[in-house]
Amino acid sequence: MKAIWTGSIGFGLVNIPIKMYSAVEASELNLDMLDSKDLANIKFQRVNANTGKVVPYENIVKGFKIDEKYIVLTDADFKKASPEKTKMVSILEFVQEKEINSMYYEAPYYLEPEKSGSKAYGLLRDALKKTGKVGLGTYVLRSKESLCLIKPVDDAMILQKIRYINEIRKPDDLKIPDAESKAAELKMAIALIEQLTGPFDISAYKDTYTDELMKLINAKAKGKKLTIPALRIVHSKSSDLMAQLKASLENNKKKVS
């Protein structure tokens, strides 16, 4: 893995030098965009809006418009704005992770200590495990300040990027039912939930669509004629909610037996 950020974790007066690595990778197929006429690859280019000419990457700068005039910002400017934030994950407080709504979660990153920070890294990890808490802090990556959680995962620690509250949309415009559910239907729904309840095991789930798509690609590559499988409707035909719940419970009982 290649480090995407290097800096330190600020834990009180303790400084822990670390490297940050992406903890996830895409699972979908890497499909190329092609011209339907001759199947040539489609390329994206950075073009000058005034001249229409392609601009080399090294000639591209970032700017902010004020009064119809652009103020150009360099890499040095981003660092000057707050030098400590560009190289420091500052833990501001410690909180119970269960208090954090999952809607705030974004991408996870692995944190690896530099050799000089191994002892402090292990100490913070063990202290978080012992208390059951996570560190809430901020850091700057790619010219943007983000909120994050520092939490232990097995013997490692991860930085879990989280969203600011203003980045979460409110559901005010949605048509949400406010009527209370009928007692009998609620009891039946709870019974169905209990029937389908089991221990969480993420390894039991796999991206089967990608596998099926790969089978289709291989079949097309061999010139095989493809047939579209019939779509199975598994929902109850009844529009009565209670009847649908009962049918669901019976269907699951049959599967178990």
C-alpha cells in the first residue's frame, strides 16, 4: 500500500508520527468508456475554456474568484493557512462511539506508526480499547479540513472520516408517515425481524452481481448467445399488509425446516 498522507496524531502533549493508508478498495469491474463507432478509448482532457487548447497538468493552478478576479492559491498557501492542521490529526475530545449516528460515517483509513512513535501508538490504541471510547478530531487533506474518529481495530488504529452536521440533508421535504402502526401488524413485523435475526458476519456477503456480470462478459467473448433469465417475483400478491407479514413468516419457516 502507498501512504496518502504523513503527519502526526496530537494526543494531549503526546505526538505520534504516523502514515495514513486507504483501508478500502473498489470491488466493481473496471470498465473502459469506448466510442460505439470504432470502440476506441474515450480520453478526458483538461481544456482551456478560452482557447480550447489542452492544458498540461503541471500548468494547472487552483484559484478562488473574488469580484470577478481569481486569487491563485499555491501548495504553500494551503500550508500557510494553518501549518499545524496540514500535518496533524488533532484529537479534540474522546466520546462514546455508540453516540455517533452512522449517517456521519465516510471513508476509513489505516494508521501506521513511524518507528519513533510505535510505543505511543500502542499506548493510545490500548487506552481506547480499555475505555471503549474513540478520539474525535480534525485533520486537513487535499485542502479540506475534515472531522474524524481515531479508533482501534484489532492491533491497528484507523482514522474514520466523518461528515459535519451541515453536510447531512434534513428530510423535511420527504413525505414521511406520522400515523402509528396497528398493534397487531407491529407485533407481526417484530416477529419477522426476530425470525430473520442472526449474528453479524460480513464475510457471509459477497458482491454476486459482479460475478454474474463477469460470466456474461466471458460468454459474450466466446460468442455465446445470451438469454435473459426470468425475473422471479418473491413478494406477496396480496395488498393486505397483515397477509404479507403472515406469508413472510410462513415462507421463512419453510426455508428453515
